Amino acid sequence: MPSQSPKKVAQRTSAKKRPTKKPVREKSPQGKPTSPTFAAAEKAGAPTAAADERPVSPATGRPQKSETEPAAAMPPTESAAPLPEPRRSIAFIGSECWPFVKTGGLGDVMYALPKALIKQNCDVKVILPKYGCIPQEHKDRMVYRGSFDMDLCSDGRRFYVGIMEYVWDGVVYDFLDNEEFFSWGDPYTNLVDDIPKFCYFGKAALAALLYMDWIPDVIHCHDWQASLVPIYLCTLFAGTRLAGAKSILTIHNLRFQGKYNIPTLKYWTGLPDSAFTMGALQERWTEANMLKGGIAYADMVTTVSGTYAGEIQTPEYGEGLDEHLRFHSYKLRGIVNGIDCGVWDPARDERIDAPYDASSVIERKKENKRALQEELGLEQDDDKMVIGLISRLTSQKGLDLVNAIVPQLVDGNTQLVFLGTGERQYEDSFHYYEGAYRGTICSSIMYDETRSHRVYAGSDALLVPSRFEPCGLTQLIAMHYGTIPIVRETGGLKDTVEPYNRFSNRGNGFTFDRYDAGLLLDTINRAKTLYFTNRWRWDEMVRRDMAKDVSWESSAAQYRALYLELTQ
């Protein structure tokens, strides 16, 4: 990318007017920090709760009864299991989180993992940008906690940092407010604008922790958008109380790294020259790579499956960072993701026509299939096999393999349902197939949360033929809904889907190894053979998949163990 003048870039993101602070019922914290930012921030005390607000229950999100209120008689209950000790405080820093803003799996993880960690006796705070696209219903529940000015650029420019707080399900979400960077319609736009935005975000997140007087044991950063945090922590924040915190950087998708020219990164970060070496931020002499630098400075690096942790150390999957990752392999771990079984629960899913559990899945799934067929204009037939695909329509997801074999899948006994948006070539090809095979193929070129629930519940099998897949949540949701996954053996897909063995009648899906359209077709045909000729074994696998633990509980315990390893 051609180098741009730092000052010219700065002019595009600079605003003459600060955002107006939202009026709230509580008194704002006293003492706005002045230069030097961090010293002032450290002197600032934590904001106090509003006088007219009662404490919020972590379990329900509702106000707790005061001690003076009469308590209703409750039947005796079994005492809850004791939480594991010792307790640790964790600051999550990332660029998106459902339900505020979500573009992919990162948003799901940023929501579900903190909730699961609370059950592991962790005190969790999540720090996010306050994007303009966050739904107004969530903005209305945010409470102003304070603001300060922060030095950012190498020339000493100062920027406003506002803190808006939102407490939900026991998790504290702190949104960093700056209209100059976050008032845009989408969280990600282009590197010219995103690089300054996330340089600001990483530094502002640390400065906000100091301002709120909340010093965590571990600072857990996610993807390249937060990858400067470990670097800031070891350099510009080395003399603050945050210096004792350990840092973890989680790589959700190595393909996205935050690369730009060195002069621009030097200007926006204000980092010392020592950070711009080949062992850290510098790459190919003229470029800086934010993710590369974060890997070098973080105390621990994790990724979202054990297989992917090994794959990214190879030239095939390393996206140019394989040598760097091999050098830092001693601190690289793989922990597979889970799903939020409260959001994804077929027994209580209000979005599907016939909720079900493992005992009723066989009959109820037929009802959901018929409803899905009717909704999508497909021929209504219980005996047809419905194969779904829910995905971003990109080359990573193996869609060129799917395109190559669609005509061979349409055999009079099979229906295909495609749901997602993305690259134009795949959107157009799926539209073509829908027109060519009307009543047999439906292509929903959209992102629709409700329809995705209905496709999971109404499909017999789900395709995930990815070229690479760090973890994947689609196959986990599919199994939880009794929908058999058909996946390529890569990354988290390999770690979570055991291939079906017809001799032992074991396994929970169908898999193929090499990235080849013929192998995908053969795997789908194996699944169809079992479905049409040995239905009782297919139904056994459906129930086995629904019994599989795909929750965050096990993974959260592994993260907690990692936090303890770093802080003991």
C-alpha cells in the first residue's frame, strides 16, 4: 500500500467538535485527567454508582431487593457448588461483541466466553468501541462513567475518551466513546481509516482501565484490532500500575493482520523505534504489521483450536507469519471455541416451528423441515434430504468446491439451502442455481438470524467444506440441533467432528481431508447413502450429536487455567 503523509491521514480523522456527553441520573466522576495522561488517570478514582440505582443481580440482570424490602418465602434449595479458587480479574479488549455489533465468530466469542468465565470465578470487564451502528436500545441503557483527554500521536495530539458502561448477565461492558473514530456506520471500513481507529482504541482501552482504577490480573486481547495492546503495555504503560498485568493475544483468523506503512504506524501509535524491528512490528522493511508485533510482545498467544495452532506454523496456513509463529511457538496454545447454549437451544428456540430435545428430535425435525420447505418455496416432502449451508460467501469457506458439484447433488432426492452474503461471484452462482433448479434449491443471499435458526432446525445435514477454518461455530451449532455436519478436516472442524465409521457405528459427522471437489462429492454421497439406506443409524448419530458437549464450560476452564498459569 502506498505510503501516505501521517499528517494528511490525521486530518481525515480529526474533528473540530467533541461528542456531546449523554446526560445521566448520576453525578459524573470528578477530576478530568490532564497531561501527562497516564499519571492523571492513575490519580482518578473509580466512578461511584448512581444513588438511585440498586445493585444488579449477575444472574438475572434485574435490580436486587434492598435489605429493607420484605423477602418472599422461598422453598429450600440445594446450595450451589463452590466456585473454583483463586479468583482472577480479566479485561477483554476486542472490536466487536454480540448483540451490540457482530460481523463474525469474534462477536460470538466476545459475548459467550466472558459469561462462561464468570462461572469459573473470574471478574470480567469487556472493553469495546462505541460504534454508531450499535442499536439504539443498547445505547439507551449505557451509563456515562467519565471522560478524559489522551495523548496519542507522535506529535502529542490529544483525543477525547468517553466511557459508557452497560451491565448485563454479570458482565461489565465499557464502551469507549469518540465520534471522530467510531461514528461511522460499520465497524470496519478500510485500512486508511481503520489503522488510526484501532491505534486509538488499543491505547484508550488501557488508559480507561487506569482512569476507572480497575487493574486486572490479565488483559485478554482479540485479533489484530487489539493487537497493539501488549505493545503499549510493555512500552508506553510500563511505568503505570498496569505494568504488572499479563497479556494474552487470541488469533481468531490469521488472514487479517493490520498491515500498513511504518511512518503512519509510528505517527499514530507514538511507539518507540525499538518496537519497529523485524522481531516485532516491522515486516518486509517498509511495512508494519500490528498482529505480528502483538504476537512478539504478548505473554501468551492463543488461537481457537489445537489443529489451527499447528497449521498456522506452516507456510500453507501461516499467511506469511509462519516463521514468526514458530519462533514464538513456546507461548502458543490452541483452545477450541464453544457456543452459547442459551442462545442456541433447540428445546427453547422461539424462532423455530417445533422446539425439540434429544428425545423428540426425530419427529420434531420433520415438522421443522416441512416448515422450512414451505417458507423457502421448496417441494414439501419428508423423504427428501435437506442439506444446508450457512456461511459468509468467501473463498475461505470452500464455496468453489460447492459450486463445482451442485448439478451432481440434484438427484431428485436432495434439496439444497444456501444462506449468507459475501463475494459477488458466489452470490451470483447460487442465484443461478436457484433459478435453474426451482423448488429444489433456495439461495437466501442475506444475513438473517431467524432464518439461520430455522435452517439449522430444518436441515438434515450442514456443509462446512472450508479451505481453512480456525475453529468454526457452524458445525457446533449444527450438532447441537441434531443436524449432521459434513466438513473438511482442517482447524477446528477436525478438532470437533469425529468422522463416521460404518463398521463401528461411531462418529458424529462426515469428513474429507484434501481440498478437492471430488472428495467433497464423495463425502456427501456417503452421508446420503446412510440417510436413505440405514436411517436408524443416521438417527442414532443425530441423538449422539445432540448429547455432545459443545458449550463454553470446558473451554472456559482451559482459559482460566491459562490465566492462573500466567499469574501464579
